[in-house]
Amino acid sequence: MMDTIGKTMGKGECMQAVFQPHETQAETARLVDLYARQRAAFNAQPFPGVVSRLRRLASLREVLLKHRSNLNAAISADFGHRSSHETELLEFFPSLAGIKHASAKLDKWMKPKRRGVSIWFMPASNRVVPQPLGVVGIIVPWNYPLFLAIGPLTAAIAAGNRAILKISEYTPRFGEALRLALREAFDEDEVAVLNGGVEVAQAFAACAWDHLLFTGSTGVGKQVMRAAADNLTPVTLELGGKSPTIVHADFPIDTAAERILHGKCLNAGQTCVAPDYVFLPEGKQEAFTEAARAIVAKWYPDAGKNPDYTAVVNGRHLARLQGYLRDAEAKGAKVVPLADIDPATGKLAPTLVFGVTDEMSLMQDEIFGPILPVLGYQRLDEVIGYINARPRPLALYYFDYDNSRISHMLGATISGGVGINETMMHVGQDDLPFGGVGPSGMGHYHGHEGFETFSKMKPVFAQSRINGLWLMRPPYGPRVEKLLKFMLR
């Protein structure tokens, strides 16, 4: 996304890109204008009340419902084919549920929270006041362009901010459809959508935002953070990585296969929290393969033409995934497609890969497609050691009904989130925070954590009319020495 970094900006400024095509220059100039307008609008109304925020959330919900079919069609067109039901289930439903949750909780979230006061400062009072940050930037990826735009936007609006969304250049039809839809609900000094390519993204990341949220790859996340550092812009990075899945020997293999394949096949595996590779107990590989093959045949008969099975987003990513399979096969892996699909359809069959090694590219990179490497194990400690020797993942999935072993797994590993006996569903929980750790990201959003991410939790100390702090003021002498002896006891 970004190869160069813009100069340092002050508040109210944004980078002007140079030496770019006319369209990119126009979109970058629009960014500068939108940023200035939103900054001025926020300065004029820096603390919108609960009624104003609820009205904006209601407008967001209404416009999504009104343009639902148009946005759905735009996403499918950008993908070459995207299951409309998956878009409804994975994007519209959690987006609307998130708006409903924030609207129901907003009054409580906005209330100042009383905090305790040390005995030495009584009878003063302490409270924490959630303060809007100002103008926030949201960089949206291509894989779930609606949900990963609306989720952060909901949190930003609930917290009282203005926001500009930068949509991926891989989903231009959706970006334009969303821009037109949101213009019906919001003045652009409240919420605006920006499209454009790499140069626009560079300029966007280099703006002096009050907060910047980026969802995408770890490599690009590093570049975004470098750009943000020039302005000391606080960032939330929602990245990715290789999310491991572990099946205990006592867990029913058919049930595990169904739930793992569901997570791997949704959106053709193009999900940051999709199971990236799976550990199976030795001796269970053949049973898992048979179950997986039957599941895919049941869910996606004639998968190449089946409208429920999504295409890979573009030819570049399809070639990347095919390259992983060729590389693995050349290095001795066994590649097992679970369906017969013509690559000309733009789709890739769900595929198991056995005999993988760390030298293979699919075990080094985040796969982001319907390929599932399978590793065997004999002892859980081997699995835990393998996971802990690698970068901390965005998600970890463990299949077991034994609570003591589940507790051990939770305590022995670190990941952004965990699913027990299911994959991916933790992301759709409105009252759970979502975020990575280490290379898989930093910061959280969703629900209350999203509200706090886009707020300054401002501490307020209020002195009372009568107080004893005069005892601690100069001139220092025997009085203060006696007091310190008591205070430091």
C-alpha cells in the first residue's frame, strides 16, 4: 500500500500528493478538503450530546437497510462473485447488530465514571469523562469491506467523532456505492468516504488524525504506523497472521471438520481470523479428510458454479494461492482438493495439504484463501511449543470438551482472541473486544472497547472548597517533615 512516507503535519493539515495521475490528484485534493472541513466542524461542536449521536447511528442503520441490495451487488461485482448470503450473514448482520448494541448502551457509556480519592486529598472528587477525540481516519480492507468500514465507523460515531473512510482500491464499486449511500445520511463534514489507489492511501496515513484505525496485512501495518509516527497519531492496527487450530484426540472428528471447514470456506477463506492451519491427533488425518470431503460436497455441489461459494477476489490473489500449492507439492507435500473447480471461474477449491514443513511458503505467509495445511501431533505440549515459537496469532481455535485442558491451553498460549469448539464466531460478539497482539495487531474495538478506543478517557480532579492541601505547600519545615513521616509510614 505505501512505499513512501509523507512529511510531518500539524493539526488541521493533510499531505498534498504530487506527481500522480489526475484522478489520484483529485482524490488526494478531496482528502485535504474533507479533512479541513471535518476539523472545522468538530471544533465548532466538540462534544455532541447523546441525542445527536443516537440520531447519527439511526441514520447509519437506515441508509444501510435502504441500500442493502445495491451494496451487496457491488461487493459481489468487485469479487467476481461473492455469495449474497455470506455478505448478508458476515457483513450486514454484524454491522446492524453493532449499531443496535451501541445505540442501546450509549447513554451508559457516555456517563462520567466516579473514581476513588486517596484519603490525603479528601474531600475532593475524581471522575473519568469520555471525551470525543476529533477527526478519525479508518482504512478499510477489501475482504469484508462493509463490516470493516461500518464496525469502526459505529464506534467512532458513538464516541462523538467525525470520520473519513479510505476504501480499498480492490473494491472500487463498493467504495463508490458506499460513498453515495452515506452522503444521503451525513454531511461530509460528519462522515465521508474516500476511494483511490496507493498514493491516496499514503496521503491518508500521513494525515494528522486524532486516531487512525487500519485493517490489513502486518507488512502494510508497519508502514502505516511509521507514517502515523511523524504526527504522533495514535493507531489501532487490526492485522492478521497464521491462526492455529487444535483438535484434541477426544473430540469428535466429524464435528471438528464441519466447524473448521465452515471457518475456512466462508468468503473462500479470505478472512483475517480464518483457521490458517490445523493440528490433528496422529491417526485422525484420514477420517478428517473423508469428513471434509463429504461436507464440501454437501455444502457446495458443483462448487465452480455454486452461488454459495465465493470467488478469490482477483487474478493476482488466485495466482498467489496456486503458487502456494505448487511450492508445497514441489517440496513433498500432498495436496488434496476437496472439490473439482475450473480455475477460469476465479474460484479455488477448498484444499487440504498434508506433510507440510516450515520451508513451504504456505507455512510462512498468512494464507488468506481456502487452503488448509494439516499437521499431526502426539502430545499437546508439542503443539503449544510450536505455536509459542511463532508470532502471536490474531485467533486461536481449540476443540475439546475437557475444561481443565481448555484452561491449560488458554493459560499457555497468547493470541488476539480464542474460539473454543468453534471458529470465527468470537468476532461477531458485540460485547467482546476484537483485536490482535504483537504482529497480529494492537488495540481493540467493537462495543464498549470501540467507544473507548475513539474517546479520550479524561480524568477530572475537582478540589473542594475546604481542603487540607495547604499542609503540603511551602515553606517546608517541621510541619511537612512530620506529615511526610506519617504519609510514608
